[in-house]
Amino acid sequence: MFVDDQMHEYSIVLALMERIEAEAAARGAVAVHRVRLRIGALSGIEPVLLESAFSLVREHTMCESATLDIERVPASWCCPRCDRSIAAGDILQCPDCNEPARLQGGDEILLEQLELEVP
């Protein structure tokens, strides 16, 4: 059973499995050996809980023996006007333009790569 803290990751894994199975079926795959994800630091996903949910959900699926690789993506900001990078920990405002910083990356959840077994 999952506790409330894990329900978010569990629902994400269920959606991920639907996508993986659709991609595998479209390519005539018989098994999935590796799943690679990019998860942003601000995505609201806890990788350890996601891995735990993946381990349970993959049973009796094409991903039963698949490994899950998670690449963590740090949050990054930039100026929307001059595109200057704003360093982590700095005030989220451009020192040149005084524009509020724009989130450039770190909120994503991406299915980056699948390693499939195709006959």
C-alpha cells in the first residue's frame, strides 16, 4: 500500500507506463530494458518515491526487468529581456535589466529514452 506522500509519484508512474507501453507497441517491442527520465528539481517529484512506485507498477508489464535511470535537472533562471543567466541562490532579478527572472529549466518531467527489445 502507498501512503499519501507516495500517491503523487504512483499516479505519475501509471501515466508513464501508459506512455512507455504505447511507444513500445508502436515499435513492435516485446520488452523494455531501460527507461531514462529527466526530472527537474522543481518538478515536485521525489526520485526515491518514483523509483519505489516504478518497482511495484512494472511487475507483469513489458518493463518487468527494466532499469529506471533518473537524471536530476537543477533549477535555472534567466532574464527574459537580455537572456542573462541568474545564478542559483541569487536574487531572482536581472542585475542589468532589473527584470524578474524567468524559470529556464528544472520543472520538467521528461521521458528521455527507452531501450527496447524488438524482434
